[in-house]
Amino acid sequence: MEFSLVRKYFNENYTIGKLSVDGTYLCETIEDAVRDLHDRNHDGDFTDPGEGKIYGKTAIPYGRYEIKMVYWEKHNRLYAQLQNVPGYTGIFIHSGRTEKHTEGCLIPGENKLKGQVLYSPYHTEIVTNFVRKGLQEGKQVYITIK
């Protein structure tokens, strides 16, 4: 199963994208701002001077990531989590409204208001159900961010 997130609209504080699964459009997303990341000293964190990451305000790097269902203690339930994101930990797909509700995570919803997504709990549940179903069927689940 392959999710695709195409980043479309870039702002100094947030990024709006279009999320699809196996070629079928699902919804929009909001993330933190995309920044130019360079791991200059090859330590994998992007946080050293000149590397570009601002903690809690930087979208994850472009790339392809496996998704698994992982228990998130903060919310006391299973969530879809992106695996092995360079320089990041705990990247989940969860509900929210603005980039202030994410620290690198992906927030699905409908971008009907500038800088926000609406109906996020509904769209998060749809995405989660796709991931859960794919994993239950023995499929590997991935997301490509471009």
C-alpha cells in the first residue's frame, strides 16, 4: 500500500499538501514549514549551526517512509507512525488544525481556511483505517513525500 503526499503550498510557517493512497485522492494535509536541511557533520540530526532544522517548526525531509501502527502514550491509543525519518522521532499522522498542532507530524484534513485544515479527526480516522487494513492484510505500508 502506497500513500503519496505532494506538497503544494509553502509558507514561512506551514506547508499544505495533497494526500493520496494507491492513486486515489484522500484529503489535504498541513505540516510545519519546509526548510532546506543539510546534515553537514553527518550526525543525522539537522540541528547543528547551518543545518536548517528548527525544532518543532520544520517539516520532515522529502522521501519514502514505512508506516506502522504504534502505541502513542500521549494519547493512549494506536496511531500511524512514519518509521526511520532522518533527524526526527515520533512522526505520527494525527488530527489537529494548524502547524501549531504538529512538531513534524502530518495532519490530514480539508484546507478550506488559509493556514488550517478542517475535519481533521474524520480524515485522520480514514487514513488510520487504510493503514490498519493494509497491515492486517499483510501488506507493507509506505508514504512517499514529494
